Amino acid sequence: EKAGYKHFMQKEIHEQPRTISDTITGFSSSKNKELYNLLKKTERLYIIACGTSYHAGLVGKFWIEKYARIPVEVDYASEYRYRDRIINDRTVVLGISQSGETADTRFALLDAKKEGAKTVSLVNVVGSSLSRETDFVLYTYCGPEIGVAATKTFTAQLVSLLLFALEIGLEKGTLNFTDYDFIHHQLLHIPSRVEKILEKDGEIKELAHKYMNATDFLFLGRNINYPIALEGALKLKEISYIHAEGYPAGEMKHGPIALIDEKMPVVCVSPKDRFYEKIFSNIQEVKARKGQVISVATEGDERIKQVSDEVIYIPKTIDTLYPILTVIPLQMLSYHIATLLGKDVDQPRNLAKTVTVE
Ligand code: F6R
């Protein structure tokens, strides 16, 4: 069942080149004209989700605002349900849920629907409650995810959200065909780039060994990679039980920088995109306080070594696609730290794969 892997989580991490490519194919071949007609007229989009799916939503916001020019608000489903949200007939609520059964997400969507919003779900499980209860349904094409920690479904959610944003953009005319085509073409190269990162398993395991005894971790990122910092921290805490926090790198100086000393590993998601110089100076601030910097950087970036104790290199891609790559080494790092610590990564304590209670 585990196809030669020790754990489902490891198997699912390594399946990502295929699940990403299946999601590109699956999503592209199931366009719903009526849904895109609705989105052309949408004035406000709320994305609601929990946990890892919420982090996918945060990345999705960048893409939808950039390509589809619809204002997007992302909220935790458990919060959204009980706030005085503003809904009219031009409001769309998109719920993201791997299982399609998460109670918080389901009930928040049902409430919004009652108030007159159109609802859409993005799920991995065909026939799940969410898929039946919303007006429209979009899918990720991953096959079942067994490990409690979401991995392959997260990258597939990213792919679906990107394609969703591109499709709306094209329909609305806020994205031209040349740009659409260029991004789509680059996306098709992502599975082989993920493959290259997966080949670094031994290197990442060594790194995990070096840092496994830390009691706290900080994860930093900016812009579209900021949600990846949040996701890296969530993965680490849920399976290794090490305290970890994710922060937008620019926010660090407003508080969390006080935590940094020589015992604090700081994972910096710093690909060579248009925010590189910004995060580079944030990393210098960490280094000046003797934090131990582990950078996720773009191949060929030698300069990052000046401010890093460790560098995990990922292949180059276009700015917009980096989150799909940068999250991979963070999943691998958490996996190795947790297994080296002897934790049960597929069944972490206190957690269930599907949370059907509020
Ligand atoms: C984290 C994790 C959880 C889920 C969350 C939402 O690895 O798995 O945080 O992401 O419980 O689950 P779904 O996506 O099924 O609604």
C-alpha cells in the first residue's frame, strides 16, 4: 500500500509530480461555462477554509486578485461563520476542503448560501458533502490522501486555484492570451522541477538531523510565499510537536525578532523573485541576532550563502509559481524531523484526518 515508502506521508510527498500533473489535466478539461459567467460579474470573493486548505486560499488570493482582478478576502471558516460578513447577489464564496467534510467549512458555506451568496467548493473527494451542498464544484485530482498531514492535496489546491484565476482572467479580459499561455506553459514544467527537489531527500534528512533538537522554529516568507511560511510552520508543529510560527518576513521587526537568538532556527523562503532584496535584508536582521538561517533559495543564488547557515536550492521558475516549489522542501524537512524524533507522522496525536465536529 505504501509502495515501498515507510509512511503514507512520505509516499504522498513523492507522488506530487504526478498529482500536480493530473490536476493540471483534470482541471483544464472540466471547464464550467456557467461558473465563469458568474465569476465575470462577481464583485467580491470570499475564500474560506481551515488549516492547510486555508493556506492554499491565502496563495489563491494573490493569483485571483492579480489575474482576475476580483477583490478577495480569505478567512478561517470557523471565524467566517460567525462574523457579520457582507453578502449580496454578486458575492461568491469559495470553500476549500481536501476532504469536503470539514464541519466548519460546510456550515459556513451553508450559512452564506442562505444569505444569498453563490457558493463554490474545491475538494479532493468526489461526492463529498461540500461538493453536494455548493452551487458549483471544482476538484483537485490527487487520489486519496491517507497521511493526516496534508501534502499532495495542498500543491494540487494551489494548481487548481491558479488555473481558476487564469480562467477567470481570460474570460474577463483582465489577462491576455499570451500571458495566460506563458504561465500555463511554465506550469507544465513544474512536475519535473518538483522531481528535482525530491531528489534532495538525503540532503534534507541530514539537515533535519542537525536541527531536530530545536524547541522552536520561525518560518519567514514574503508576498506569495508568505502563506508557505505559515504552511511550513503548521507541518512542523503538527507532526513533530515542535513549536513553530510562520510570519511575513517584514513583520518580524514588529515583535517576533525579540525571540531570535543562537538557538532559534529560522527557515526563510527566499526564492529569486521580485521580493528577493526585501527578504535578503530581513535575513540579515536575523543573522545580526545570531539566528540560524535555513534558506530555501533559487539554484544559482550564491549570494544567499552570505547570510545563511544552510541553503536548500530549488529550481528556477517564474515568480508566480514559486509557492508550488518552495513548499516541497518544507514538507520534506518536517517529515524527516518528525520521523527522526520517532513520531508517528501518519497519525499525529490529537489530530484526525477529517474534522466533522465544529
Ligand atoms: C494539516 C491538515 C489540516 C487540514 C484541515 C482542513 O496538515 O491536514 O490542517 O488542512 O483540517 O481539512 P480539509 O481540507 O479536509 O477541510
